[in-house]
Amino acid sequence: MRAKRLRAAVAAALAVPTLAACGIHPATAERDPGTLVIDTANYPSTLDPGKQYDSDTYAVYRNIFDQLLRRDPRTHALVPWIATSWRQTDATTWRFAIRRGVRFSDGSPLTAADAAFSVNRILDKKFASQQFANFSMISKATADGGDLVIHTAQPAPTLLTYLTTLSVVPERYVRKVGDEKFAARPIGSGAYVFVSATAGSQVELRANPLWWHGRPGVRAAVFRAVPNVASRVVDLQSRKADLATGLTPDAADQIKRDPRLAVLSTPTERIAYLAFNTIKGGPANDPRVRRAVAAAIDYRALIENLQRGYAKPINSLLTPLAFGYDTKLPAAGYDPAAARRLVAEAGAKGATVVMATSPSFNPQIVQAIQANLAAVGLKVQIRSTDQPTYLKKVQDPGHDWGSIRFGRWSCSCLDADGVIYPLFHTGGIWSSYTSPSFDRLVEQARRVIDPKRRSALYDQAFQMLARDLPGLGLFQDYAIYGANARVSWTPDAQESFFLDTMKVR
């Protein structure tokens, strides 16, 4: 009877009017002042936190679910969250005490069994999680009373950092409805509750009255997919939106000219990069063509002329924020004459290379790279698709996405492993590169606890990547947001986008 009363109370607390009743449409109508309207570049590729980890997706679902651990946004130190404490009992076993009294938004308790299920689900290869590589050092997770016990196949120095990305899902509900229905109507224990979604258009969330951490300052949020960056700026100016993500430097300049708006930005651990298809990439199969591309790009122009202060140079596929960054590694340099020679040596003059990209990424950067490559004799065919299609294509094991892909990568882990292992280890869903010697290096780095030894292994791995060039770091990216005066928020380097850290005036 008590459980029935609890469920009834939850249902009453979560009963909300439709979007139209809230006044969000039409834009000119008054809306609930406690509702935050957020324009994003893309509709989430899924609301299942075990599946994908792209920024427009986790910006939504990480508010519906609680993570095992969090990071302090200023110091980057690990912070207890659903796990209140943790200890290592031997070289390959970890115990995490699960917070008591936490409930999912349907009223059911969150247990250690739910946490174990959330880990094991990602490890199931049939589930095909984009996060599999990050957790592949785990052999199994079990529940022992109120503790989550994680067994690793070997010592795992990166385990804790990856657990900041683990969202805990309700095992009973997922098993009952199945993965597809769970993604369509997710239930979590996070600060916000899923209310409704219009496929391809928007997702509405409401503050969770059962959240263990207290009621958040933002009462409700509507995430709207607005692919055109100019439209996102117009929405801010017309007060249709309170916050806009994924803005370009041009958009930031527009916002700065409007006294009612503000630009919120921060350097992140995200890189802008190119990945080469060395398996079925046509001209990119030849390392001379890959080196030609690296020499053809005017990195300074990208950073200064197009990013205009919202980027920093890097010398590899990693930012200085992350463990494993080698300050001594020479950066790729702009040398169009050398690029032309390499193209000629490879017999690739006039060859067409297909570049996969998405509207999520600044098209000016893609077009500038296209012009740089044209200047050295390579024809670039840009193939831009929406983010879910882009992700599906480049993660397909058939490697049929083209010669080069442009992307932005962040593991939210501050560790080299979260970049070079998923992107380049043989057989990974992101990898179109095979090198047994590289694989051995990164596998060894995954089980070495001593940070000096790990750092030395990553130095070798990055030197190998610089030689074989399956990928190319372009710059350290900034997150650029636009906000109106109602929003009080400080973004962080990991682009966490937790609504509970925001306030609406």
C-alpha cells in the first residue's frame, strides 16, 4: 500500500501540461519563467545513456540520470555522487558504496544491482555501446549488498575517470520495456524527469521532485534542435530561447553586439580533428597523402581567422588538460610546397577525397580545409549529414564513410586513453586504423599504474600516430554558448551541461 501511495504521489508531482499549455509555442506567448529553453545544433541521437556520448545527446540525458561519480568543475577532482566512497581491495577489484535513499523518478529504489546492470550493459557487445572501449578493461560488475563491485581484467588506472561518464539506469524497467522503449521514454534518478519528446525537434524535462540532492533551481527545460547557427542566434535575440549551444565565433560576435545577451565560453578538453580511413579510404590509404593533408592545412589561419580566439594550438590529438599530453612532440606545420610534392609522389594529383562531416561542426572550418587541400591538388567532396546519420555511418564496421572525417572529440575523462584508444585501437567502432605495435602500447598503458611509466608509453604511442598519421589534431576547441540575462551559469572544460548547476533569474 505504501508503494502504491508513493507511485501516486510521484505521478501527481510529475503531471505537467502540454508544451502548448506552457506557452512555449507560439514564441510570442508568455511562458513559465522557471522554464529554460535551450537551442542545440542537433536532436539527441538517443536518450539511452548507455548508447552514445556525443555532446548534444549527453547534454540532455545526463540531466535525467545520475552518474556514479562527478568531477569538480573547477579543480577536475573526482566528487562522490551515486557512489559515496570507493576503495580498491586488490589490484583488479574495486568496491563502491552506493548512496542510500536514492529513488528513480517512478519511485523505485536505486540499488547496487542497478549500478552493476548499467556497467554490464555497456560491456555487452550485442548492445553496441559507443562507450564500450572506455569500459572494456572491466571483466564484470556485481552487487554485494549495498556495494557495487567492479572486477577488471587487469590493473585499471583509468577506471575512476571513466566512471564519471557512467549513468545509472533502472534494471527492472529496462528489462521490462526493452532498450528501444527505454530510449523513447527513459526513467532515471537525476535532477530532471523526461516529460515528452517530438522526434527530431525537441525534448522537454521537468525538475525531479524525488531528487536526492534537492530541488534544482531550473524548474523545467526544453531542448530544441535548431541546426542552423544563425537561427539559434535569432532565437536568442527574439527571446524564443534562453541559451544556445554550439555557437561559432561569428555567432559570438553577433551576440556580443546585443546588450541583452552574453557569450559564455571556456577552453575544453575537446579537440577538432581529422581521422583518415586507412582501410577503405581510397587516396587516404597512402600515408603520403595523409602527410600531404597535414602539411596543406593552414592551422594558424583556422585558429586566428576562423576561430578568432576560441581555439588554441595543439601538437597532437590531445589537449594540455589531459594526462598524457607530450609538450615536446613537434606540431604539424603548414607547408603547401611539401604537400604538393607528396601528392605528386603518391600519384594523387586531382584525386577526389570524400570528407564526412555534420552540421554540428563549423562548416567554415570544413570549407577552409577543402580550399587548403584543393590548393595542393586534392579535390574534396564534402558529405554532410545530420549528427545521428553521421555517427551511424562513421561507426559502421564496413568503413564506408569516405577518405577523411572531420569531427570534435572529447572523452570527458582528461586522459589520453579516452582519445587514442577508441579512435585508433584495432577493431574499435571509431577506428579505421590497424597497427599491432600501437595496440600493444595503448593496451600496456591501460594496465600500468605508475603515472611516469604510463606517460612514457603514451609518448611512444603519440610518436607512432605522428608517423602513421591515422588522425590529425587541428586545435583545442572552446565551448561557445549564448545566453540571455535570465541565465546564471559557468560552463566547464568537460562541457557537462548539468542543469542543476544553472539558475534562472
